[in-house]
Amino acid sequence: MPGFSIFSLGLVLLTASLVAIISRRLKLPYSVGLVMAGITLARLPIAIELPLTRDLIFNVFLPPSHRRGGAAIGVEGFSTRATSYRRAGISGSSLAACMS
């Protein structure tokens, strides 16, 4: 993946890890923490030059978030909502396939 530095990528992943830790301590959903961190970072005068390519998003950022989401769902919660998850998965995958 041309055009990015390993340091910048590491800094982004470190920030996401810190957001996860702080969100858990404050008992906030991870997505809320990410939005708050994004707003905060957008207001800072520094910028990280990291081009968001399709490969970077699908190969680096999405797998950990899917694993984290799957680990957060208990077996009881999954079995009671399996139909909803199946519908959301099929429709989301279909939409992603149509867009790419």
C-alpha cells in the first residue's frame, strides 16, 4: 500500500486502542467513543496523512472491529436475535457487493 507510513498507521491503531480503553472505563459504547475521539482529533491543529484506501479499510480496520463486535455478543443474545443478525448480514453484504 503506497503512500502511508507505518508510524502513522501505528498512531491510528494506538488511538483506537486508547479510545476502547477509555470507553470501557466510562461505560460508553465503543462507537460513541470513536465519534467523540474523531471530533476531538478533527479540531486539533495536527493532521495525520493516512490515505484511506479500500485495501487499508477492509484488511486493517474492519477485521478487529468485527471480532470485537462478535465477542461482545453473548450466546444467549445471539440465539435470540439470530434472525435479525442474519437479515442485517445478508443485506449489508449485498449492499457492499453492489457498491464495489
